[in-house]
Amino acid sequence: MSTNNDDQGNQLPPSFKPGKAHANSGQSSARPSTPAPPSFSPHRSTSRTSQHSQPARTSGHTNTASQRNQGESMPASFAPHSGAHTERQRSDSQPAPQSFAPASRSTRNSQASSSSVRSPKPHNSTPSAHNFGHTGKPSSGATRAHSKHRVRNIILTIIVVLALVLGFGLISTYNWVNSNLHKEEWLSGASDTAGTSWLILGSDERDGTTGALDDTPGERTDTILILTKPKHGPSSLISVPRDSLVQVGDEMLKINAVMQQFGKKELVKQVESITGQHIDHVAKLTFGGLTKVVDALGGIELCYDQDVDDEKSGLQWKAGCHVVNGTTALAFSRMRYSDPRSDFGRSDRQRQVIGAIASKATSRSTLMNFGKLKKTGEAALGSLTVDERSTPWTMLQMLLAFRDASGSNGITGSLYWSDPGYYVDGVGSSVLLDDQRNLELFKQLREGDHAAGQVGSTSEQQ
């Protein structure tokens, strides 16, 4: 029995026992007496590759070819490895622990490509762990994300459908309104000015069809309003007294008789001369049509602070605010003999009636009620005459400007005059206008420089 001693006779542990390896091709080579630890043994790429390409097994064969000077074998895990010798040795020797074998990139590549060492993994048909938990079911995060995408897609679909329906509805409504607009030649062709302006006329045919008790013959424009919308600033609604004195050629007359005697364009020219402002559009509403519009809206709220029993207009009124039908609204806008302010008071009430109509027509309750909206549109279009350049778009702008001007941030009032009882032979008592103040007023209105509130001589008399 041999002992495991060093050169000085000291006993060595078994792990340091020198061994001999088999020489390649039956030849042995001299090795140093001190074995190299396996972690320092030189490994070639081919050795590592072959190490994992074939199963390594241990047999009783001793490392006789790699015997040391002491003639005793060393464990396989401590034997130096070289080339093809290691490949044959590993087939009969006990495999070295994988945890101690240093590996290179070529070894890792060969491990992945070798089919003799590792069996291929079965195809994992389950979804990635990034999207699923350990149970194989969708994770809560993935579920929430999917739900959000689904809700978003549903919302987008609804928006697209609504946009298409709304667009189709708007186009259909536009075409319907445009085809029902009664257009006539009104505009004078004067030079343009800042902002946009409308001449709003209320015409009383006085033919007995609207219940008028006034015996003045013919068609008169008893309501004359100038609506101005500047590019910036508040909108304004200014009334022109129907008895305002004007001159056409050599003839003096009241402004409410101009259209009947000289035509539509002449009336527009007279208004442009008074204001110094170009009239962009004209809208004339018959008094008979006014009753139909108010009834289609379901009534409007009007206010007056006196009791009235007026035989000529037919108005019966209790002081305060009331929701009235079309017939009462018409009498309210006509009444003047029972009004201490006569025509000036009537002008104020006419502005109130038209402002109430505009406010009710643009309210949410009307716009969201298709039946009411259609009925109101039919009533208005049936009694409305507009200029040759008006479109449904300009009509909508007029309605919105009317609403804004009648609101708390708008400007309302009348023209300025110097003598409300100016008498002219052949004409009678007339209103003599203050031309200079009116020109300055409308310059400020169209440029948006005037503050909101009441303007004109009616405001000064209150």
C-alpha cells in the first residue's frame, strides 16, 4: 500500500495525490510533480465543446498515462486536460462538476446547439409572462389595459357616428332653410364699413289680416331696427323712430313711408345716410308672421310696469311680467296711445319683443326640441323676406347677434334727436334727428369702442 507523502516525507491529503494521465496515441509525457488545480488547467475551445457534446461517464480505469513521478494516479477532476485526449478520457472518467468548469462563449453556444447534452425544450404555447400571471390567466394590468382600449374604441365610434349624423343634419337643414328663403333686391351697393350690420324691419300690411285697428292705409315699416356686430366688442340694437323726418330728393316725409313711396333700396340708403354705416343685410318680418313665430315657440315672456286697456291695439295688460301668446305679443308691440311715451315707448317694447323671440329661439329647450325648432323655422321663413346676399349662415349670425345685443352685455337704445315734435307742413309732427351725434354713435358701435348699456335719446329721457 503506497503512501501519499511529499518529498520531505510529510503525508498529503488524498486530494493532492499526484496521478498519471493517459498519453495521447499511447505515449506519455512528463508532467510536473505538483498538480495544477482544475480551475487553473488550460482549456481549449474544442475541449469545452467536446466536453458537453458527449455524455461523460466514470469507469474504473486509472489515469496510467498521466502518472506522476510518484507513480500514483490523481483524480480526474484535477488532471490536466488537452485536446482529443480529454475527449476520450471524459468518456471513461467521472464528470467534473459543471459549477467549477469555466465556460467561454463558444461553450455556451455549443450548449445551446448540442442535442446530445440537453433535450430541446417543448414549445411554450402559453402567453408571455409579461401579460399573464403564474396561473396562466391574463393579469389584472393586461385586463385593465384591454378594457381601456375597448372603451376608447366605443367612444370614438360613437363620436364618429354622431359627427356624421350631425353633419348630415346640418347640411340638410342648411339646404332646407336656403331653399325657403324669400330673397329680394334690397342692398344699395354703398361702400363697406367695419363690422356687420343688419336692417331689421317689422311691416304691418294694415289690410285687416293681422287684426290691426290702425286705419292708416298701405304697408308701413313701423319697426325699424339697426343691428350691428363689430369684430370686437358688444353687439348693439338701435331703434329708429318711425316718425323720423327724412328727405328724398325734394320731398320731405317720415321714414316709415319711404319704402311704400320710393322702394326698398331707397329705405336702405336713408338708413345708411343717417348712420354713416353700410347695411350688409336686410330682414323684413310681417306682423302677421310674428304671431305665428311666438306661438310656435310656445310663448315668450314680456314685461311692462303699467296696467293697459288699449282699444286700438287690443292690448289688455296687468302690470308685471307675463308669458304671452302671439296675439298678445303683437298687441304689445303695437300699443302707443295708452303709453305716456307714445312712439318712443312703443319702440322700446318692439325691441323687447324681438329680443325675447331671439332669446327663446336660441335657448337649449328650443334647439334640443326638433319638433319645436322645425315649427318655428317654418313660421319664420313663411313671413320673412331677406336681401339677395343672405344665407342660412348670415341668418344664424343675425339671430345670435340679436340675442347678444338684448342681453346684459349688449347695447340697446334709440337714435339721438334734437326735437321729437318737429312740425312740417304736409308731413305733420315729426322727429328731427341729431345727425352729428348719430354719426359718432355708429362709428363707435361698428368699431366696438362703445361700452355696454343704454344709448340714444330714449335713455336720456328715462
